Amino acid sequence: MTDPVTAVRDEDARRLSEALLQARETRTPVRPLTESESGLTVADAYVIAQHGVGTDIAAGATPVGHKIGLTAAAVQRQLGVDTPDYGVLLDTMALTPGTPVNASDYIAPRIEVELAFRLSSDLPASGVTVAAVRAATVSVHPAFELVDSRIADWRITLVDTVADRGSSAGFLVGEAGVSLDDLEISAVEVTLERDGEAVHTGTSDLVLGNPCAAVAWLANAVGALGEPLRAGEIALSGSITPMLTLRAGERYRARFGSGLGELALDVAA
């Protein structure tokens, strides 16, 4: 991935990506990059992120899609940012349905409720519209994303979370999908429960007004950097509810309207 407006030196980008990877492996967060490195831009941050992805791919991981983050005003307020970002989804990040996750595998994990778009055809590298997203989507699925910050105390700016690959850590996609033709995609109601108690509710129009618009933004963003969305990939369209801290021993269940069903995730005690 290249970007003509980046200023960070390649050796510095690699050094910073390695620091974030080390933080992930040791569960020891680092101070915000924007505090330790002056002048970093969002474009620099995407270069740092791509170095990290490249390291994981070299170790055997396979890209399976992308996620857009920071699409909901509530999440933007939580993190103090004002524009979306994106990250790469790898097969090593996929969670197994019915298998509890270990909170101790992460630093400060949080859970988000999303819609996952499964693509049946490639999207172009630019000029992607809502109509193009609809045409390329074979099905929409309920999904969770686990986010985790390798930056200490989630003390992040947009540059920090972009460099940290959109703070993405894991994802779970429900097996049963629904055609976009059978959905009012901007009116999907969601309730997130923790141990049987409703904690957050929301509707899918909180995701940039229309989750298809979020996927179009994602497609244009990654296409501009040489990573167009491909057939067979998954696109997570952004959180419908505020993030919720993931705790050991708890069960999370998201109930989706519009025939999408529900999705559950258990956290090991």
C-alpha cells in the first residue's frame, strides 16, 4: 500500500508497527504514538497499520475482509474522534461460534454489534455507490466485532487507532444471512444484552445513515490505497450500539430485527 502524502520514514513505520505487535503479543499496551512521535498524520498511520498486517500475513494469516470503524456518533464520542477509519480482517481474528473467548487474550477488549456484508463480486477501487454495494452483496449477517486497544487506557486519537489497525481484534459472523432485497437495511433494530439484561439498543441508520453507505465509504477508502474489496470477502459495516467492555464470565447476546435473528458470545470465566 502506498500513499503519496505520507511523511513517515519506512524504517520508523516498521518500528512503530513492531511496537504495536509486541504490545498485542505481551498484552502490555504502549503510550499513544501521537505522544511519542510528533507530526504523525492519518496517512502515516495507515502505512504503520499495513506494515503490521504484512507481518501477520508473512506469519501465515490470510486477509478475509475489512472493517469500517467509528461510524456511529456514540462510538465517536466515546473515543473523541470525528471520522470513520478502517482495518483489515484476517482469518486468525475469526472467532468460532459456540466457543468461549478468553478476555485475558486481550488488553482491554470491548464488544460491538455490527452487520456483516458478504460479497459475491468485486467492488471497484473508486466511485463505489450504495447501488454498487447492494449489487455486490450476496447476504447480510449479524456480527460482533471485538475491539482492543494496544494503546494504554484507550487514550487514542484517530491517528493512534488507525495505526493500531482500527483497534480491531476479533470478529464473529452469524452463519444465517438475509438478502438485502429482504431487508430495510437502514431500519434494523438491535438490542445488546449482557447476562440476559438489555444494555444498549439501536437501529442500523446510526451507521452513517445507511450501512450500505458505510460499506461504500470503506470500499472507496481501501480502493484508494490499492486494496479493493473482493468477492468472497466480509465487510463489517460499523457498530450500531456503543462499545461495551468485555468481562470474564459474562454472556453477550445481540438480538436483531428484520429476520436476522440473534448472535451470542460467551466469555470464559
